[in-house]
Amino acid sequence: MNTIELDQSYVANTYARFPVEIVSGKGALVTDADGKEYIDLGTGIAVNTFGVADDEWVSAVTEQLGKLQHASNLYYTAPCARLAEQLCTRTGMKKVFFCNSGAEANECAIKVARKYGTERKGEDAYTILTLCNSFHGRTITTLSATGQDVFHQLFTPMTPGFVYAPANDLAAVKKIADEMPLAAIMFEVVQGEGGVNPLPPEFVAGIAKLAEEKDLLLIADEVQCGNGRTGMLYGYMNYGITPDVVTTAKGIGGGLPIGVTMLGERVKDIFAPGDNGSTFGGNPVACAGALNILSRLDDKMLDGVKKRSQMIIDGLKDVPGVKSVTGMGLMLGIETEKPAGDVIAACREMGVLVIKAKNKVRLLPPLNIPEELLARAIEVIKSACV
């Protein structure tokens, strides 16, 4: 059996895969088993920050592999400590918990909120307010935090302790905060899986103010929109706010699994030994790769993200078949007149890989994609939309 047949026979049927086997790549280009080359505008769903087989990242990971691949959190390791230092230095956060995925990072944030709320306000103050159309992970609890009914249908009963408010309705958020004891407000500044929709600045400012007034933790889920993807190091930085907790994963690993929960001043000492843990959290190889990624997300790189974003927006302006472009930086959604699936298939046939978010075509290219490749990809997308 070939790879596709093996996969269909032995891998759990949880993914609607595209009919493509990726075997290799370099930068923003990937090659399938038939030798066809594609411009990759999906990056493994915002994971391959600098594309495939990035030389600097490969070197950092390989060097660490030759020294120590794992030690567990019973011991200290330099990559873990150095990555925590750099994250805190770059963000102003105070402490870091490492795990393996965005869902785990959000689980940690939920634990932080529950412990904070119940210690400060009493045993009833454990509920977290999240936003409709949000997505926070695939575990039972992070699915419960997700503000989309479609994810709640198959796995009931869901974890209690979550309420939802519309993403641009500050009055609704205030009403809930007035009526029940809350521990935190959790949000994505760009709702990726929900359709690549940025939150309005006035709404974000409003929930930040409300959190301060009500002694609620402000939790920024930066799993997809963090690590330079929006044109700032973390998406919340576009809004001039300071969260109490920031979660991230995906792009910071550059291709290896890593999750991060950053703790601000109010909760930096919330945990005691044994309150949380992760066998692979802070793995030296994953942290070495993440250190390399983080070190390269400087002002020049972030300016390049903004420039490329504008290239895409300008390139798709007034294009027949394109109804709108939403998002921020290199996290963009294209609302098309054709069904998004048809546009994605047409792009794939013409050698460009794009993905979907709700009813939109989603673009998550490498942050350093060469402009000439991006220009070629834009022309393909335009052709596919007609």
C-alpha cells in the first residue's frame, strides 16, 4: 500500500485530508510524492514560521539533539531556562509554564484562572467568560471554553465553568460580569478558526478595563495569532493592553511541539510544586528551536510581515470573486463568492496550498516568504476566485 492507503487503513479517521502527500520542501515551497511543487501558504496551520527545513532552525535543533534530547522537569536544562527568560524579557510577563500544545497551554491558563478566582473571591468564582466564535483547543475542557456550539455536540457533558458573549458586544460582557462571579475573560485578538476575524480595538479596550474593575484575569490566547503572525510579536500588542496570562504554541516551535503559558505580575506565583506538570514540557530540543525562532522575530522581520500583508490585501482588492479580506498581518481570511472549498481545490491544482476557516480561504504563509513567490501565489488565488 502507498502512504495514502496506509493512512486510510491505520490512522484514526479524524481528518479530512487533502489528496496530497507532502514529502519535502524548502522555505515556502513544498513538494509532493509525485514531484509537484507548491507555494505553501498554510505553514502547517501557522506552525512553520520560517517555512520548511529552515537552515537556522534545523541547525539549532540538530545541535541540541547531539547534546541532550530530554531530561524531564526533575532537572534544570539551559534551553528551557533561556527560552523562559527571553519570553519574559520580550513581553514583560514574569514566569512561564511549558507544555506541548496550544490546548495544554490553555488548560494551564484555565487552571490559573480557577485558582486565582476561588482564592480571591470564594469557591463560586471559577467561571471564565469566552467569546462566541472562539476556539481554544480540542481537550474536553478547552472545547468547553470554545464558544461554538458545533464543538459541543458530540462530547457532552461539557466541563462546567464557561459562559459566552458575542465578540463585539461589550454590554453583554458587562451584563454577565455583573450577574455572576467570574474568574477571567479569555479571548483571541484574531479569531482564527472562527473565520479570521480581528476583535475591534474599542471592544478589547473595554474588556481590559472591565477586567481591571472586576478583578478578573485577562487571558490572551495567542496560539495561532502569536509569534509575529499579526505583525507584532504577540497579537495583543496591536491593542495596547497588558494581559495577565498569555498562551501560545504553533509558530514558536517552528515545527516541533511546544506550548507556552506566560504569567503576569498578578499570577506569577500562583502555582506551587505539584499544581501542574508536563513530562515533555520545556523539552530541550523544542526549546532550542523556539529560541531560534524567537531570536529572529525582530523589528525588521515584523515590518516585513506587515509589508507582505499589505501586498496580499492590495493584490486582492477589487478582484472579481473576492468579497472581502479580513485578518491581520499574515493571518488573513478571504471571503469568496465561490465556495471556499472550490477555491482551495483550484489553488491546489495551480500549485498553491491554502486552507479554510469557516466559509473563508485562510492564508498563513511563512513570515519570510520571498515577495516574488507571494506575488505568484496572489495571482493564482485571483485566478481561482474568478
